[in-house]
Amino acid sequence: MKTHIWKKAPRYLFAVFIVLAMTGMALSATMRIKVLGAQTGRVSKDRQTIHFWVDVRNLTKHEYIQQINYLNVEVTGNWGNGRQEKYRRRVDVDWIFDPALGPGETAEELQATFRRKINPYRGQFIYDSVQIRVLEYNFTRAS
């Protein structure tokens, strides 16, 4: 008995296109988070405060964003004579949008703050300047 794969090929091809289209929609960006600036804050005991500001833009055409829970950021700190340190960390922000951030809308100049440990004996020095880059984000859709 001979099976004719060519008769079933259009169905399989259609299924593959559906899966690829769904994957493309799932991986498309829902938000653009642009860092406007970052600055180092004061040092208290063994911790330094770092502040940064972002603009958040909803890029979708049909979704509403209720809350941004946290950001994964890359921190580049400069100190001394051109020395530099780069690391990644999670920053809990819990920005709640009321009303929800609609399609195409922008939330401007949202501020986030985090603190980092200072210990010169372990190579953790006070930063003179800092740059922040947002790598990932976690958000909640409005229901």
C-alpha cells in the first residue's frame, strides 16, 4: 500500500504556517522601555542609592497594561580613573497604571530606585556615574 504524502502536504504546510504565525505574535514586543537617565545617589552606611527614569510605551494594538512588576537591568558603574563594573540585577518597580496603559499610550518619566552594597575590601566601590539598560520586563495585562 502506497501513501501519497503529496496529498497531505498542504494540510501539514498550513499547520506549520499557523504555528509560526502564533509564535511570531507571542514573541513580538508588547512594550518599549526607554531609559531617560540614571544617577548615583547618596551613600548610607554600606549602601549606595541609584535612581533611573524611563518612558514606557505600549506597542500593541489591542492590549491594555495594568502593571509592570519588575525589570531586569544591566548596570554599568564607573568609578576612579576610568574603572568600570558591569552586572545584571532585578529591580522590583510595581508601577500600577490607573487607568490601564492603552494601545499606543506612553507613561512618561517613571522613576525607579535601588540600592547596592559598598565594600571596598571586596572590590565594591562607590560609583561616580552609572548607566542602566533594560533587558527584560514582567507585566500584568488588564482584565
